[in-house]
Amino acid sequence: MREPILKAVAMPPRIFWAPFLPAIINLAIQFPFMFMGMGIFEMNPLIFVVPIVFVHVLLVIAGAREPHLSSMVRAYGPMAGGSKNIYKSKGTKLAP
């Protein structure tokens, strides 16, 4: 009973060896550019395979160094704006 829970925490989901969320973000950014290039400029879609694969390889390397990259991307959202201190002091504090 404990093994599937530990396995899910220890090995986060991946898409072709890259962390799940950054790989989906990569495709969500690059596919619209590919379709716009195909529709507006009548470009060959095979040209866009090179940057997609290149970024994916970079994500695989980054995912090998930090396996929980997807969790780090999800955790960045609430903290992206920073925080404001009520009292003036040096540095940023998470609580007033």
C-alpha cells in the first residue's frame, strides 16, 4: 500500500524523459508559432521541429539535474509577485 505513494512522490511524471509541466509549456508556446508560420508565411512545419526538440533536450538535462522541476514551476505562481512588508526593514520577508 505504501509503495505507490512513495513512487509517485519520488518519481514525478515525465513526457519523453522531460518534466511534465515544462514540456507541456514548451509545446503550448511553440505550437501556436508553428501554426502561425504555416498559415501566414506558408513555412514548412519541419523547420519548427528543430527548436521544439532542442528545447526538449534542454528540459531533459534540467530535469535530470532537478527531478521536481514541475513542482517548482507550480510553486512559483503564488510567490512570483513577492511580498510587501508592513514595517520598513531590509530584505523581503514572507510574513509581516
